[in-house]
Amino acid sequence: MEKFEKLSGVAAPMPLVNIDTDMIIPKQFLKTIKRSGLGVNLFQEMRYDQDGNEIPDFVLNKPAYRNAEILVAGENFGCGSSREHAPWAIQDFGIRCVIAPSFADIFFNNCFKNGILPIALPQEQVDILMKEAEKGENARIEVDLENQKITIPDGTAFSFDVDPFRKHCLLNGLDDIGLTMEKSNAIDAYESKLGAQMPWM
Amino acid sequence: MTAPKTLYDKIWDAHVVEESDDGTCLLYIDRHLVHEVTSPQAFEGLRMADRKVRAPEKTIAVPDHNVPTDPTRLSGIKDEQSRIQVEALRQNAKDFGIEIYDVDDIRQGIVHIIGPEQGWTQPGMTIVCGDSHTATHGAFGALAHGIGTSEVEHVLATQTLIQKKSKNMLVKVEGELAPGVTAKDITLSVIGKTGTAGGTGYVIEYAGSAIRSLSMEGRMTVCNMAIEGGARAGLIAPDEKTFDYVKGRPHAPKGAQWEAAMAYWQTLKTDEGAHFDKVVELDASEIAPVVTWGTSPEDVLPITATVPNPEDFSGGKVEAARRSLDYMGLTPGQKLSDVEIDTVFIGSCTNGRIEDLREVARVMEGRKVKDGVRAMIVPGSGLVRLQAEEEGIAQKLIDAGFDWRLAGCSMCLGMNPDQLAPGERCASTSNRNFEGRQGYKGRTHLVSPAMAAAAAVTGRLTDVRELL
Ligand code: SF4
């Protein structure tokens, strides 16, 4: 997994609540058996018309946001399905950080497994960042994971929460399967107890 | 004496392999269900790291999302990408020693229907699947939730998940449902009340007399949509109905093990005085048959209502509602029961079980699908289909004008040939009305099977109570 330490980039504003996984990556792109290459289809149905032409009004099609690395969105971002294709598409597009007042649970988990940092902030702070993001290219937002701090060009800074274990994995780009496999003794012990007490399980 | 525990606490505690200081736990997983869409990258990951599946005997695989629901699928899936995905699942199951219910197997069906049907789903278990509607299995008093593909890989490799415990939420539905009101109306009404984010961070336990009186099928419908309310999982304490349902299924415990399992299962209930972080109460007698009007499952209203005005909402919802109405082609103030539909879809892991089909047959008794309405029934599994045929329901529904199809996810999500065309409007028993969910620019109204049948009869969203 790619490390996440510090990021300073353009933030794209998407002031919509309940942005769901079908919007992020519609089901026709779930047929791939690979993880990569989904970025071009991120937000497909908002981003392109039926003939595949870009819809100029859509934020990521505007010149200022084509290389956005941060997304600022409304509450309950990523609701819907468990498809990890959603974070894969976001990551493949080049976005490494999503900021919203709240996230759907599975999506939130999936982000961390893919080197994306989802940050939940109070609505008022998101509103400020949204305004900032609307300024386009010149408004770079800085996200510092080590110090858990977001800074905007005028110097205003917000701190954010992140689970310590996830932070550790993200900062170091750690694969948690490898970490868990080191605990195989504990898993063995659990399984033998289970086998003895509840063999039907 | 130990502090009183909720059902969730009990199942959680029984599965902790290891807990670290910050509360992160390694949780043991009893059953892992795998389908073709969210697993190929996970198996690929195992191969690349030269890892095995730790417990293949606790893992099952089934293709469901991509499979066409007409008989041509038996001679090969035409869509190239779908075919590759299904073949990849077959190959992965073979390479890693996992039981698969393949396309031509009578037991094939939607993963969340066949888990319970085959007895893989049992009380007290932890069950995961790379699919958010894994919550369905919570109807058995199992802690069941959806995971992403990286976690699928993690479970395949280690039979565990790294998790933090959620909070406890109680949804209590007391009283009796009025005629024509079903489990689907309960679960949609709960989401209408709490919103799609209302359950975020929680595991919900559904309780109360209205929940107790539901059949297992109805309970599965309720838990299925816990995720639409944002919850990680939904749970219902197991009781005699649960045990009767599980008993005798191919993978249910037998003989002395059954007795031992029963003794354990009977302890799986929330203790008197256990703490819930949030409690939501509904009066079952006040629940009406509902429909959704927008593109979020929280956009729920009784069928007797009118399309809302976006201005009446607050915050970001104003813009979202405006966008929804535009997408749905509806005008504020329009009566929901005047909304005409082109398509009726009965099926999915929410409502593709035998009881759902019986309910449809009951409403259709002596009636026909309106001319010009495309009405399809897609049983949730081959065995549900067979049972409906044996009960004579299938023939009745075919005679009434329904298209009777093979099992799969079908039009619940347009990954297979069953899709809405742009602008088409569907009364659907599935669980998501997101933009494009059932096909590009397709319009979805979520309803119960009885309400879907009523819409099939009249060609518009209809209060099923008028047909009772
Ligand atoms: S029926 Fe629909 S919700 Fe259920 S597993 Fe299939 S696609 Fe998902």
C-alpha cells in the first residue's frame, strides 16, 4: 500500500449529501478483475454524457480541478455498497483524501486499505473548506497526517481524529494481512478452543 | 455478577481473538460468503503473496450478480466481462478448495438467500461477505456485515478481521401491522425515520412484538436493509422460529451437536437492563405501505402521500432532493399513487424468498398484470424457484402475465442483462433506488412485494390495501 504522510493539493468541492457508491463508480465497472484503471470512470454518470463526452459543468471536468487530490463533500459520503471499486476509482483518479461531515462505515474502512485518508469534520469546518475549495486551483489545502492537521492558505487550521492503528498503517504503508498473519498462534488457539467447545461452528 | 450484555456484546465477546490497548480487536469469522464481483482481486492478492485460504470449509462461493436470469446462461454467459468474472470465481473456488454453487446448480442463487437456505447461517456466528447486504443474516442472531475486497482477502488469509466494536442501537417495533403492511414497510419506515446515516457507527438490534411476529423471511427483509440505514449490521435474537428454520438444513448441526448448539443459541439474547447507546421506537400499527420517491432509501413516504417539495428540507438535503426529483421526473405535490410505472421487479436478497412470492400470488389472485407493464419475478435461488413451482404459485404468476426467471440478483443492480432503459420507471422490491442502480437513468421506487404486485395490476404506484 502507498504511504500517506503529508499532502498539499487542490480540493474539489462536491457539496452534495449522500454521495453513494453507485455515483462514485457505477456497477458496469465492477466487472473488472483488476484493481487499477478505474479512475477514468470515477463519477461516470455525473462526469460524462451518454455518448461518453465530458459534461463541462461537473467539478472534476473543470480545468481547475482536473488534478484534484482532495475531495470535500457532504455528509454520509460513500453510502451504499461495499464495493472497494469506489476507493480504487478515487485513488486511481489521484485523490488521496476525502473530507466530509460523515462517512458510510464500509467505505470509510475501505479507504484506509487503499492509502486514502477519509477525514470526518464538523459541518461548520467542512463548510469553510468547501468555500475554500470553491476558489479552485489557487486554494491548496494541506493535510498532515502525522500531526492530524488540515491547513488552508490563510493559515486557518483544523485538527482531525484518526484511529491510531489506522494512522500507523497509513503512515507506514503497512499491509494488515501481513500483520495479522504474525498472530497466527492466537488464531490457532482460538480455533482449537472453538473446535472443542462448539464444533458445529 | 457480570454486567448485562446486549446480543451484540455477547456475539462480539465470543469472537475476540485478541484485543489491543486502543480497543482494536482481531475478530474471528465463522462463515465467509464469496461472490464473483468483489472477490477476484482478493484471490489475486493471495496468489501474489503465495498465501492459502485458511479455512476453506468455512467459505462458500456463488455467482449471482452477473448471471443472466434466462436459460441461455446454461450455454455460457454472453457478456465477455461477466463471463470472465464468473469463470474467475469458478477457478478460484477450485484452486483454493472452496465449495461453489455454480450457475447450473439448482442450489445457486443470491448469496444472502442461499446462506440461510443451506444452513450455513446459524445463530451466534460472525458472517461476512464482500457485499453490504450481508446484514441479512442478522435475522438469525448472527453478527453479519459487508466488507470490502481488501478485507475479503484478509478473511480468506486469516479467517479474522481487524475491527473496532460499534455502538449498540435498539430499534423497537411494538404492536400489530395492519393488513397489507409487511416487513419491507417496517424496514423502509425505520430508514425513513432515522435517515441513511442514522445507523452509522451502530449495530442495530431489532426487537419488539412486531419483529417477533415476523417469519424468518420477514426478519431477513428487515435486517437486509439495516445497511441502508447506515448500520454495520442488524440483529434479531433467535427464537423457536429461528431454530425451526435452521433445523435439518444441509449444513445445520445434527444429533448431539444440534442439542449443544441449541443450548448455546438459547443464551443469545439481550440481558435485562443491558445498555443501548441509542433507542428508536416505532408503533407498528402506524406503519402504512410505503414507497420511495427519491434516489436515497431514506426518501420514504406512505403511498397515500404526495411528492415532497425540496424547499421543505434543510441543509444539503434541499439540493439532494431537487436533484432526486429531477432524476425521478416527479413534481412536488404530485400524488404518489398517480405515478405510472413501466416495470415491476420482484426479487433480490431483500424480497426474493418463498414467502415474498406467496404474497405476490395472494395479491394477484384473480388479477392480471396490466397490458404494457413489464413484470418480472426472479426467485432468489433455484430452490425457491423450485418450491414456488411445486406450490403451484409459479404457474399462477405466469398465467397472470409475469415473466418467471432463473435465480440471481437480476434487476436489483444492472450488472446483468436485466436492466431498466433510460427513463423507465420501476416498482421494485429491491433495496436501493440510487441513480442508475437498475440501469442507466432508470427510475426506481422501492416497495414491498405486495405493493409491487398492486403496481403490476394497475400500472401505477398503488395502495395494495385497495386490492385486499
Ligand atoms: S440482490 Fe441486490 S442487494 Fe442483494 S446481493 Fe444481489 S445485488 Fe446485492
